Amino acid sequence: MIFFLARHGESVLNLEGRVNGDPALPGPLSDHGRDEARLLGAQLGQVDLDLCVHTRFGRTRETAELALEGRDVPIEVEPLLDDVKIGELEGLPLARYRAAKQELGRKRPYPGGESLDAAALRYADAFGRLAGGGAQRVLVVCHEIPVRYALNAAAGAEQLDGPPFHDIPNAVPFLFDGSAFGMS
């Protein structure tokens, strides 16, 4: 099994420097983000994909649809890969989120949300489900944190948040085989 993990294209919320952990709230791609999504599609244009999954967030769906435009690839929603539920921090500036993250650490949940450790377990469950699904080449369009956690885990880092990897670019595919996730 091969996974191509990609963060969604740049969203208007990225431009505004605000956080969003609720898939019901709008946060579409920016014009630049749509261009990034099309470039993702060009990067994977010669790969015979069996499946594409995205989260419940519109920005991941929009990225997947633009990347796969004109191709006959099944697309499914995987809620377990949704962004971290940040509760009362919804819509606040990124700096406020980072301060709360520093204060709470990995084990304590965001007020009205979930902890980073709980999100990491969700992501591991999602990758396990995908590995057991039978598709051999899967494009996963999700969010920065699950991609970062996967990169750092595969690199053998002691901390999922990094180093070595912290800031993950938008709409860049990272290739993983099943063994990177402890799957054969």
C-alpha cells in the first residue's frame, strides 16, 4: 500500500492567520490555494490512484476535486483525519492557538475540544482503516497536523510535533508505504 499524504491548498483562513477545527464552518481555498491544488494534481498525474480520501472540511474536498479533475478516481470522506477539534479557540488568531497549545501540552484537551494526543490516536486509526481497505495507491488530502505527525513518526522522531518537521507546505504530496505506519 502506498499513501500520498497532502495538506490542503492554502485557505482563506490560512491567509487571515485564523484557526479552524470545525468542519461545519466555511474556510474555502484562496485563489493561490486552488492553483496549489491543480499543481498537486499535475504532480500525481502519472500515478494510477485507486482512491482519494479527504476530511469533512470543504478545503480538503476542494483540493481533492481540483487535483483529480478529469480523472476517474473514487473519492471518499474520512472524518477520522479531520483537523484537531479546538473548541473555544475556533476562529481565533493562530498565535492564540499556539499559546494554548504551549500551555496545555499534548494530553490536556483544548477547552470544548480534544487533546493533541486524542487527535493523534484518531489519525492512527484512520491510517489503519485505510490500510485495511484494499486500495493500493491512495491520495489522502487532510490537514497539516496529520501530515506532520506521519512525517515525524516515519523519521523516528521522539515528538510528533517535531523536529525534524514542523511547518508543512500546502498541497505537496509526501509518499509513504504501509511500513511507515507499521503496516505491511
